[in-house]
Amino acid sequence: MEIKNVGVVGCGIMGSGIAQVCAQSGYNITISEISDEVLNKGLKSIETILTRSVDKGRISRQDRESVLALIKGTTNMEDFSDCELVIEAATEDLDIKKGIFSTLDKVCPRHTILATNTSVLSVSDMAAVTGRPEKVIGIHFSNPVPVMKIVEMIKTIVTSESTVEISKQFCESLGKTVVITKDLPGFISGRIFTPFVLNAIRLVEADIAKPEDIDTIFRLGAGHPMGPLETADLVGIDIIYNAASAIYDELKDPQYLPPQLMKKMVTMGWLGRKTGKGFYTYPEGKS
Ligand SMILES: NC(=O)c1ccc[n+]([C@@H]2O[C@H](COP(=O)([O-])OP(=O)(O)OC[C@H]3O[C@@H](n4cnc5c(N)ncnc54)[C@H](O)[C@@H]3O)[C@@H](O)[C@H]2O)c1
């Protein structure tokens, strides 16, 4: 099956990045949101990022226009009816995602592959609400999608080989490298990244180390482009908190239990860059 038309559900941080990268590879994109207001905000963020790329000389003005012309926004999921692949990148909540998969199963043709960008939730649970579980797969991009070259591809026990093969070729056409994982809580990246960040937070909470010192050690000592707490601020403290809680709920392994400091930061809205405050402050406000 040749993929030409790609649907994306959710135009937040990940959905907008996925739409941008797919359009830059020449795919026709339909992207949905819950309201025109949220949709327009997401589409605007794609425009802003492409304009920055023009200003930096990475792409031409013509490229920017061509990419934007390939992206069509909607608030009606029936507009996915001509898509060969739909990638769900909505809020990390299993009930929301199951509702979306159930709708996609009704509006998309039988051959359409339905993928989720979930970081930790069960792909099998989403597949089970459809009448095509063999065509459901996890396609987990990393943030920021235009920059990160990896895709973790999650195969359930019923995902067919042809679904895996077509999805893999699609991701490679975007310039990504694919690693195939099993449908277990956190897959590979979440299983390792989550306790790494949680352990850094535990050192801050116990007043053993400052965020700057932890991050400097990993930037200069381990060659990481960002330390664990800088990364947490970029990804969102709430996102990592929810991911850790979801893995803990499944595995009951204490290394995934979020520290109290993290819980309090979420309560206070210290979510990282997106709210202007996390482990660091962002004087220019939200970014
Ligand atoms: N942020 C990250 O670093 C990151 C990395 C990898 C994967 N993910 C995963 O990607 C997914 C999206 O994360 P995000 O960071 O982009 O979240 P986000 O909050 O920025 O965006 C989610 C968007 O989904 C929209 N949405 C909710 N229900 C919807 C529906 N029924 N139809 C259409 N849109 C709907 C929301 O309005 C919101 O704009 C999550 O599953 C998350 O775990 C996030």
C-alpha cells in the first residue's frame, strides 16, 4: 500500500511536529483538533517554526509555502476518510485515546493503518477497541520531532508484519531510524529515561545536588546535549509525572514512583518551559 495521505490527531507539541515533518517529506496532511481555537494555535506554531527555518537559511520561502499548502486543519474526524495512515498524537489519556481509535475505526477505510504516538500507554488497549487490531501500531516520535532522528515502533502481539513493514518504510521516508519494541509499559525509552529523570529529581529534593550541577555533569561528562532536568523542563514536568505514574501503576516498581517534589511542581503549574518555570525559570515567559 502506498501512503500519500496522512492524518494526525492532535495539533499540540507532537502532532504539529509530526504534521510538519510529514509535509516536508511530501505527504498530504489532515490534522484534527478539539476546537478551531486550539487548531489555529497549533497551525500557527508550525508556521512560526518554518518561518524561523527560512530566517536561518535552512529552507527557502518557497519550501515554507509548499509545506504549509500540504497541511489541512479540521475539527471533523470524518475528514480522515481518505487517509492511508492516521497517527494519533492527542493528550496522554487512555480513555481519550480509546475514544479516538473507536472513531477512527468507523471513519477510515479498512486498509488504513492506525498508529499512536503514546509514550507509555498500552497500544493493545487502543487496538482492542477497533475491528482491525492487526492494523494498529505504536509510532513513537521523540520531541522535537523535526530534530530527533529516532522512532520507537511498538508492535503488539497481533500487529501484522505488513503493518510493521509499511509503517517502518513510512518512518524511514521521513529520515527517521526505527527501533521495534514490544508493547510493554514505557517501551524502551520510557523504561530507561523515566527513572533517570526521577533520580535526578530525588537528588534535588533531598538537597544533595543543584539542578545546574546535575545537568552540567551529564552535558560535559556524558556528552548529553541537555541534562536530565533541562530535558524535563523541555518535555514538561506534567508529561513525565503522568508517564512515570502510568508505568508505576502497571509495574508497581518503586523506581517509577514520582517524588513528592515533582507532584508539588505539577500542582503549582511549574511544568517547565511551557509555563515559564520548572527546574529553571524562563525570563522570556512561555516558549
Ligand atoms: N511532549 C513530548 O515530549 C512527547 C514525546 C513523545 C510522545 N509524546 C506523546 O505524544 C502525545 C501528545 O503529546 P503532546 O506533548 O503533543 O501533548 P499536547 O498537550 O501538547 O497536545 C495534545 C493535543 O491533543 C489535543 N486533543 C485532545 N483530545 C483530542 C481529540 N479527541 N481530537 C483531537 N485532538 C485532541 C489537545 O487539544 C492538545 O492540543 C501524547 O500521547 C504524549 O505522551 C509526547
